[in-house]
Amino acid sequence: MVDNLLQLSSSRGTISIKPTTTHYFLGHLESDSSANLKQYLLQNHNLLIRDASNFETLSSGHFRVAVRPSTEDNDKLIKGISEYLNLKKKITQQKQTK
């Protein structure tokens, strides 16, 4: 999961994931709120992430995720975040063409 999260971060300009040595990762959406991502993942993938926007020194785009024991669970999280980013990109492109 570590490599997948970092790869997702490096392949998109809209999200960054901080490397860590713990089982928690801190992510940041550069142009969206973590509350929107949290809602999307819960409604569409039955996944819950931690909105970290209320942590001292963090902004509305910050979120925290935990590595799970199951590869299947971790893959589901990566897929959900990736789908969300693709959806946001598509919406942005549609707005730009109008």
C-alpha cells in the first residue's frame, strides 16, 4: 500500500502523500476538501478516512488513512481515492469547456 499511495501521489498533481514509518499516512488534496473525499469514499466504497482539517497547522484538504492488514482493503482504498480524483478531474475539464 505504501508504494501505491506514493505512486498515486506522484502521478497526480492534485494530491500529495507524506512518506511515513508508521501505519498512518497523511494526505493532502491541493484543490479540494478532505470532507468531500471522506463523503465520497463512505457513500461509494463504504470506506472511512479521517478528515484531518481540524489538526493544528493543517488545512481543509488534509486527511489521514491507516494501512490495513488486508491487501484487499488497502487496494479498495487506493481504487476509491483514484476514482475520486478521476471524477474531480473530469468535472474540472467539463467546466473548462463550457
